[in-house]
Amino acid sequence: MYALTDPHYGRGAMDIPFNKPCIEGGEIENILTSIRSGRIAGDGRFNELCHEEMARSLGAKCVLLTTSASTALELAAMLCDIGPGDEVIMPSFTFVSCANAVCMRGGRPVFVDIDPLTLNLDEALIPEAITERTRAIMPVHYGGVSCEMDVINDIAGRHDLFVIEDAAHAFLSTYRGRYAGAVGDIGCFSFHETKSFTCGEGGALVLNREEHVSRGEILRDKGTNRPAFVRGEVQCYSWVDLGISALPSDILGAILYAQWLTRDKIIAKRKAVHARYAELLAPLEARGVIQLQLVPHYCTTSYYQFCLLTAEAETRPRLLEHLRRHGVHAVSHFVPLHLSPYACKAGLNRFLAVTESVADRIVRLPFYNSISPPEQDHVARVVRDFYHAA
Ligand SMILES: *Cc1c(COP(=O)(O)O)cnc(C)c1O
């Protein structure tokens, strides 16, 4: 579409997509194994392997695959008994599923501003947002960088609140040596096509409290005690609670399990992509014309993405257009939830200065396991040219 014939950028056409899902190991073989096993519904062999190995490695009480992070967030809201009028503190700079999970139960998201450097929920603003109706805090580990979890857990402990981590970007990210998603009460991962690890559409619910484990598996399986029946603990299963259907097919578990086994390779590739962009763009950062996301020294990231912030909001559309004209598909990110049509209708609108500024300035560069060094060099060269840098 954007054939690149400009001699300035070298030979041939460069058309670099924003994202590409990548096959890294035994995905295809596992799919065939799953289909041939005759058990392709939820919780076949591959799903069980994911559950057991992920829980052990992450240090969680229980990990249950779900059809998406969105359904994991819904299950989290149900487990925390979010009900009409209950409030959940969350950033506005996040995906719509955080707010949906709360609103679907009649609850109310309370949007709090983010930190201008980490782009994460500003923990210093949480205490003043707490009311008698607050039931939970929902930190979102933006771009795979963990929120300040010790402080958030401490605030939650003092006010008797649940902590639901939206770790959709943060599978295998760490915070002070612990895995994101396993630091709060409940964690939610996404394995959507656009995330670092993927099975197309998928997610996981991480349960860190013993009392959530048996209820979690019931809510996820249509509110039935079928999981106990499958284990032979009861003679028949029946409707024992409210629930949804959130079990992914074992074919999806088969894809994910292959990615899980190659996780070190995937993280290493993404780390290298991230490091190359950071190095190529360091001169622009030093000049102050762009800003990169701060990763606190006690956090390691999943390398979900590479983003930069333009100094001025007016620059962003021009930079995106310049990139597009040169075959580079860069994108913006979340439209702040508090400014959305639904939030305005629901009376959730407010003013969040940092969120609004960041949302208007963010640019995410093409990022996937298989992007090549020459492709990355091209992307960086187009950005540098935009700023008339050598
Ligand atoms: C992608 C994303 C989700 C939703 O993930 P799905 O698996 O597509 O439901 C939730 N939260 C954040 C922050 C996300 O980026």
C-alpha cells in the first residue's frame, strides 16, 4: 500500500506492520495433537499443562485459562462481589474491559490519573479517591511495566480492598522479583493476537487467595461444580453459583503451551527489539524532543511494546502521518475512558491532566518478535528524519 521508492530510504519497498503474531515453537504440532486427542473443549491436556506450569512458575495459588483478559476481569469483579454502587479505582488510560467488568455488575469505575514517567496509575492519588463504597483497586501494568504494587497492596490492606491486577501487557514481567499478576489478590493476563504471548484470543485468571480458587473455577464454568465432577469428587454436577462460560478450547491451550515452552526465546527476542529502538532513538530522547517510558530499576518488563511520547500533542498526528508515508505502521493507544461517550453518558467524566496529555502524545512503533534489524533501522531513521536528526 505504501510502496517505498524514495531513494533516501534505500532499495525496495518497506511496509512494516504494527504487529505480527509469531509462531515460535511447536504450535502447529500441538494443534494437531490436541485435535487427534479427541478432547478439544476447555480444560483438556494442554490447558491443564498451562494451568499447572504457569501457577508453579509464577508463584500463584491457581492459574485458569480464559477466553480473554476481558472475561478474566469479569470473573475478578464477580469474585470480589462487586455490586450496584460499589466503586473500583482504576486508571482511565486503559482498555475498556477494565471499566466494563465493573459496570456490568452495577459498579462504578473511579478514574485516577497516571504518573507522567511510568504511565501507570499514580499510587499517590489513590487514597483521596477512596470512599465508603470503594471495594477494589485495579492497577494496569502499562506496556508491561509493573505499577507500584507494594504501595498499592499496603493501601488496599489498610482499607480492606481487593487488588485486581490488569496484567494484560505484563505476562512474565516482574516487580521486585515477583511476577506481575501474582502480586495482588487476582491477576488477569491477555493472550490476544496483539500481546507478547498469544493464542489468537485468550487470557488467564490468576488467583492468589485460597478462598477464590474453588469459587473461581465454578464461576468460569457457567456457575457449575463441573470441575469437581471432572475430578471425580461429586457424582453429578449442577448449578451452584452465578457464572459465565470462559473456558477456551484446548486447541488454543495447545498454541499457548508451545509459546510457554519457548518463553525465554520470546522474551529475549522482544528484549533485543526494545533495546535496539532505545539505542537508535536515544539521541532524540537526549535532545528532549521525545520521551520514553520509565522502567523502575526493580521492574523487568515483558517487552510488550515500544512507545515514545512526543513533546507536544500537535506533533503526534504529523509524526504518525510521516511514518505512514514511509511504510511504517505506528499507532496511538487508549482513548481515555473518562472522555468516552459511554463514560460521559454514565456521568464518569472528569479532568485528568496527565492521562489526557499522554493519550494525545503517545506513539507505538512496530513491534513483534520477527521484526528485523534493517526494518527497525528504517523505522528509527524515519523518526529521526522527522526531527531532522542525523
Ligand atoms: C488487551 C487488553 C485487555 C483485554 O484483553 P483481551 O484478551 O483482548 O480481552 C485488557 N486490558 C488491557 C490493558 C489490554 O491492553
